[in-house]
Amino acid sequence: VLAFAQLDNRLLVSGSYDKTLRIWNEEGEQINFYSYNFAHHYALAVLPNGDLINLGDNKDIEIRSVGQVLTGSHETKVKIKIGKLISSLAVFSNGDIVIGIENEKIEIWKREYL
């Protein structure tokens, strides 16, 4: 497991080096398992509206609704091609996304422009 994010008050999602997202309940039991063959999942975060942000070694940021995550959908609401290795991820309370990229800089993505 490389990353965790709390989906709601009861569920947790984990992202792994094996290119899977796993959904866990509050007892620590795995309730769903989805294989996304495009990248290892290095960071996960949840936006204020509940959407899940995923970043991996494919140099993309993907945003999915909780429904898409829970059903295992490979569809994304938003996909951003960064083209650089992304090393870290954070979300401000207003929904802006901050990423750390390979050239030792950060980039801030305004949520309203995604």
C-alpha cells in the first residue's frame, strides 16, 4: 500500500504498487478491489465535494466521483496530463490541488479550472 484516503465516515480507499485501488470498511475488511492497469497509485486525496484524486507513475492526475470508485469504473471525471513525475499531492479546503513535481517545485491547480 502506497497511499490512503478517507472516502466518507465509514470507508477508506488504498492505492498500491500493484496498480489496484481497494475499498475498506471501518473494521478493516476489504469490501471491493479494482485493478487499474495504467499506473501504480502513489497518492490519493479527497476533494471537499467527495471526489477522489489519484496520481500515479503515469504522470497523470485523475479525479473520480465516489460512485465511480465504489463501482470500479475506469471512467474519470477529469484527467490531467502533467507529463512530469509527480511526487506528492495535497488538497486545500477550497478544493485547490497542490502537487509536488520532479523539478522540485510545486504547482497549484485551481479547482474551478479543472
